[in-house]
Amino acid sequence: MQISIDELKAKLLEENLKDLFVEAYEQGLRDGQEKYGYPDLLTKRDLVKIFQVKEPTVNKIVATPGFPKSKFVKARYPRDEVFKWIRENSVLADGLAQNMPKKVFG
């Protein structure tokens, strides 16, 4: 039985895609566990872990206008709103990619 080059390429692509999908799925699970592993209301200690900074830096971040805070419990921050705030206030690598030479990205 002979396999054509195109069939071999298709099989290789299929295998690579399977590996990529499994890797993406596992990363999604890890990301979800990390995000939803926190309680609904975060403490400053939680924010230190999330932002990977020291508490004085967290104090500056939570003092930023628009940073989500609990209306009912002092020094607590709603988890989902904090992650939304992070997404909305972060510079994405995608924007950087537009300014990079084409050779870098194939």
C-alpha cells in the first residue's frame, strides 16, 4: 500500500492539530481552575497572588479609579469583575504583533 505525499501531509497535519487541541484544552482547564479557584470576593492577599506583586503595589492598584470593589464588605473585591478589569486594562500581545516585522511570525 502506497501513501501519497498529500495523504501523508494530511495525516501529519491531523496529528499536529490533535496535539494542539489537547494542549489548548489542558491550558483552558488550568486557566479556569486558577481563575475560579478563588472565592467570589477577593482579599488583598488574593490580589497579591493574582498580580504577582507586593501588597504596597496592590494598594496602589485598588486605589485606581474604576477598580472594582465590594459595596458591602470593606477591602473585598469581586473576583469576576477584577478579572474583567484586568482584561480591559491590559496591553495585549496581539497589538504588539502588528508592529513586529513579518519575518518574526512566519
